[in-house]
Amino acid sequence: MRIRIGIYGYGNLGKGVEAAIAQNSDMELVGVFTRRAPQMVQTRGATVYAADELQNKKDGIDVLILCGGSARDLPEQTPALAKNFNVVDSFDTHANIPCHLQKVDEVAQKAKTTALISVGWDPGMFSLARLYAGCILPDGKDYTFWGKGVSQGHSDAIRRIDGVADAKQYTIPVEAALHAVRGGEQPALTTREKHKRECFVVAKEGADKARIEREIVTMPNYFADYDTTVHFISQKELDENHAGLPHGGVVIRSGATGANGEHKHIVEYSLKLDSNAEFTASVLVAFARAAYRLNKEGTYGCKTVFDVPPMYLSPENREDIIAKLL
């Protein structure tokens, strides 16, 4: 029996989830659920339903993958939907993850559902890289650099600002900082010293651009702690020059072993992504499999990537995984 998946929300991430499900033979897509008029949503073939119809499909969905934004959607959607469904989300506001987890866990424990939150590549795959490397090299420091690439969460946060028609935001590592870390220097870096942010914004006609720029550069958790540059451009320029969703980055653990720390080590995990949305979607789909398995064995509540055995991500059986990969 295949795992029955529902998609809640159909932006770039939802489209990526639909494509990823098609690559996993142990899954089937029940449908896409949208707050827009269903007839206005064009999928690759999936049936589209109004979000209000979701409750009628409760018994036909094993895992619901939530594809909303972290700024305003997921803080409300994940706990609300975990009352009736096993869910997976990509909540990526790092500072607010503990609060989000607690809120979702209260609901999921009571409902005996399984919720996996903050699934993606950071938080997600990068989080695992930090955990593994830190356990192996306890005498050391972690460094994470993102980009250059488009941040979906940050772009979405800009688009939520009154007067903004469209936007793309690029996260850019500071090269001097990255070079120092790879050289084993273990510098003490502030948030501002590690990354820059560059925003390309299409303002609505008559909008106050000075106010929009001010709201962007002072936005807590997103831009306030970074050197941020805002460019106002036309929709045509955005469509022509910023249509893609590339991203990536590195997690580096710089550590030492030996009685006096005389032996230096660098552990680096790197991602170079042609499509941020599609890669994130592929991670969500793999963890949807894990959510299904955890729930079947009676593991309820809100979990993270740290709580999932690696075996649960794979469609293959334990013996084959060991034989092929260990």
C-alpha cells in the first residue's frame, strides 16, 4: 500500500512537492488543497480542492505536507492541521522553532498525530550536519554560510509588506569570513560579518518606497542583523533577471583533537542547489515517509529531524540499505 500524501498550498514549494512525489514509487498524491479558487490553480495533473474540503479527506490522507510560508502561514496552519492529520512543515525561523515545536506538540500529542517541523535543508539537513560534526569534534566551533542564493522565506516575508507586489531576496556569504573559517582560524563572527542580504523589490503603483525599504531593513529575525541592500525594479526586470530559485551553502565544523589540540580538522557539508524549492520539497517528501512510519508505530507529538532514524527516510528495507550503503 502506498503512502497517501496531500499538499496544502501550491506555490513554488507545493509544485516541488508534487514533482518529488512522482519520483517516489511508494507514494501517491491525493490532491492539492488551496485557499485560492481551485479552478485558478494549474498543477502537473494533481486534483485541486478548496482548502475547506480538506476535512472531508481526513481518512484518505496519511501525511499532509504544508507548503506555506514561515512568516505568517505555518505558525497557525501547523498546529491547526495537526489536530486531524500527520503533518510535515518547513518552518525556518530558527529563533522561533522551540516555541513552534511546543505549540504543535501540545496539539499532536492530544490528537495522536505525528508532526515533523522545520524540515528542509536549513533547518533540516544542515542541522543534522551540525549535530554529527559537533559530536565527533567536541573541541571546535560551528559555522554556517548560506548562498549565494534566493531565500524563499525571506522573499515571502518581503512580499507580505504592504505596498510590495513581488520580491526576491539573495543571501550572500562574506568571502573573507568564509576563507578564514576554511583556513581553520576559528574567528568569532557576528551575524553581520558572515552574510549580506540583497533584495530586489517590485513596488505597487503609488507605494511609499522609503517606508518599504525601512520595513525590510529593520525586520527582526530576517534583515535587522544584516547589511541589507534594497533595489526597486520593475516586474519585467524581476521576471527576466531573477526568475530562478538557486541556493546552497556550507556547514563547517572547525575542531581539534589530541592532548593539547595539536591536530586540526575541518568537516564541511556543502549544497549547491539549482532549485531551492524543489530540493526543499524533496526533503519534505522523504520526511513525510518518516512521519507515516513514526505514527504507525505509535510515536505521537511534534518531532524534528533529530528525532528521525535515518532508516525511516528510505523506501528500501533495512537489510538492503546496510548491504548497499554501509
